[in-house]
Amino acid sequence: MAMLIRTILYEMVPERMRNYITSKIYDLTAAYFSSEFTFVIEGRWHASDNQMFRAAELYLPTIIGPSSDSILVGFDESSDPTEPPKRSIPVDCTITDDFQGIRLKWTLSSIETKKYYVPNKRFFSLTCKKSDRERVEQRYFPYINKTAQAILSKSESLNIYTYDQDCSMWEPAVFKHPATFDTLAMEPDLKEFIMKDLDSFVERKEFFENVGRAWKRGYLLYGPPGTGKSSLVAAIANYMRYNVYDLQFQSVRNDSDLRRVLTSTTNRSILLIEDIDCSTKVTNDRTKVKENCEEEEENDELKHPYGTDPG
């Protein structure tokens, strides 16, 4: 009877309908009979980089063990070739972790996008038992974030990021610059003032929050080429141990693109905008917008010559 029903289904029901019915039956049985739960951690979150994804990228290479089926290794310019290579997570690699008696399984996946200028969608899948779901959320994820912060603070090398307009993403490179405050040619009083100002900025995060201001600090460096502006930025990066994001306004199309570029940078980093007065394209675009607004205001004044609010 089962063979007869199977034959009738294959003869009468189209293949797409059979696949749909099969998938629904599988989802139904998996929801009721499966004892596993899966967390999905995508690379992007609310129009910015997912910090949980970045924390997992830093944490997982430290727990790669013999049970892992593959591993990505390599050197950068700052690495010692006589030491073991640095580790990273390849796509479709499975890593197991034990945390307070909880058995966890990590998998990195990547989905290729149809548009060439959009980077591939990457995400981690974390599988655990349904009974351990709450403990994973309340204990395991905060533990990963703390571990990732500790790894970043102990990192010996810094990165400098350049924005790739075609791929709409930051491309990293190893930042190696010998400039420090000890070797920088600057007046001692001004050098000490900048160092104290940086230390005060780092220690006063709660103050910024209490007064309702964003926790950031800006410096405007001006002068002819060769006066040490880039060297000062390098000295600040080496002193603070912050990565540098080098942004050229010529690579930004519009305001929405600029917002996406800025939100994709990480905390505790330096955003460097060089030659801001030479960004003629952005200046011209904003000038055109201003001229158009002024023309509209003049037309409004001609239509309504009285009762115009000068403010």
C-alpha cells in the first residue's frame, strides 16, 4: 500500500509541490522533535557592523582544537616567520566549544550576493540544546565579548583601513609607523597637553554619557605638507593602540553612503579624513544644494514679499 501511494504521488503531484510538502513536513517534525536550538549571528546588524560577529571572529581562533575539520592560517607583515602562523576561521568550518558544561557548535557560512559591488553575506551559526538557550544568552555571549576585548587590548599589531567604493567595505592592512610621542618633533608643552587630553578622554566615558554627549574626540590639524600632521596621527594611534580608518571624501557618493561608511567603523578607533579642504566634489555638491535652496527662497520672496520670517 505504501509503495502504491508513493507511486501515485510521484505520478500525480508535480515535483515542486512534492518538495514543498516534504520541506513543510521536515520543518514540522524538526520544531517538535528536535532538541537543538540555533543562534544566527550575521555580519551586519541594523545598518552597521555586528559587534557580536566581530567578537566571535576574535574568540573562535583561540579555541580551535583537534576536533576542527579545517583551519585558515597565514602571516602578516608584523608577524615573526619563526613563530607558528596566526589562525583564522574558514568558511564551512565547524568548531566545538565547552562552556560551563554546555556543548556548543559553531559554523561559519557565506552566501554569494548577485551584485558585484555588494560583499558576500557572512554569518555564524551557533547550535546548542534548547534547555541551554537562556544560559547561552545570559552568560556565554557576554563571556565572548569580554574575551574579544581582552584580545584586542593585547594585540601587538594595528590595522589601517581604506574604504573600497566598489565593494562598499573597509579593506584592512597592517599599520606600521615608527612615529611615537617620544620621537615626535613637537614643543614639550603641547605634546604633554595632547597626551593628557587623550588620557582624560579615555577615562571620562561616563562623564560624556552623563552630560548626554557622544563619546568622541576631534582634532583639526592644519599646515603645509611635511609639517608632521600624518606623523602626529600615527603617534596618537600607537599611543592609544587604536586602529586607523583612512577616509577619502572622493570615495563617498552621497550622504547615505557617508552614513553607512561611518557606522561600519569600530569603537575605539581613529577616523582620519585627510585634505578635507580639497574635497571639491563634496563641496561643489553641497554648494549646488545651497544655491538651489537660495533660488527657491528668492522665488518664495517674490511670490510672498510681505510677512517673510528672516530667521
